[in-house]
Amino acid sequence: MIETERLILRHWRTDDAEALYKYASDRRVSDLALWPCHDSIGMSREVIKNIFAPNPYSFAMVLKDTNEPIGCIGLVPYGNEHHPLTAAEREVGYWIGHPYWGCGLTTEALKGLIGFCRDNMTCRSLLITTDVRNTASQRVAEKCGFRFLEDYKYEGMYGKAYRLNLRTG
């Protein structure tokens, strides 16, 4: 568990399926996050069970005030990256429900995840990839100290890659 001022980052639970569906069924979110729009609570439950739960570094972004999961942040599982990694590097992925866009919550969550990675993992750097259209995610990366690495193309989609060095030397 990671705690920030307004958020708790914790592992997903199957009883989070309704909250996940509430935000993951919004095409504004899924199109920019590059995953299928959820079409049922059952689909959200399966995503939690088969994608989020097996990944020890996948966290629900839970609002402290309401105890509701409103987004997701974590490390992309090995083999599912969108860009080649350097040695001891991990790719970060994140999304947040549309009602919370522009509130600074994703930046807050990312800063919490960076601290967790720096303090608890041996990775030397983190990588973020975004859809080329997703300027909000690009700004989140830049606010957290990530530096633009390059434009790239992955499975027909154009994106931007950003890197943050966690360790010197």
C-alpha cells in the first residue's frame, strides 16, 4: 500500500469491479489508455482477476475521502511493455476516471509510485509511454521529472516515451 495526501494506492479486489466498470466503460478513458472499453461489470471483474490481481505492482487509485477506486497505476508486467527497456528499467502505466482529469491526482499517484520504486525496488529507471494524442499523460510524466526520450510506433500506434532515472551512476 502507498499513501499520498488524497489517495491510497492498494491492490485491486474483486469487489472493486463496479467502480472499475464505472470509469473503464468510458471511451474517453479507454481510447487514450489503449485498452478495450469495458462493456460489463463482469468484464471489469475478469480484468481484476486476470490482469490486475496477478501483477503485484498494479494499484487501484483510491480516493481517501470516498474509499472509491477512481483509476489505476502500476508497473507494466514484463513482456507487455510498449517500448524497449534498458537494463533494470520498468515501464509505468496509469489512467484515471474522466471526472478526475485535471485535478492533479494522477501526478500525486505517480509521485507516490516513484517513491515506492526508489525505496523498495532495484530498478534504475522508469519509462512511461503515452499515446501521441494524450498530452495530459505527457504533462503528468513531465511534472514528475520524466524527460522526453523519443517518438515511437508500436503496433500501428504512435506514441511518446519518457524516462526517469531513479539512481545516479
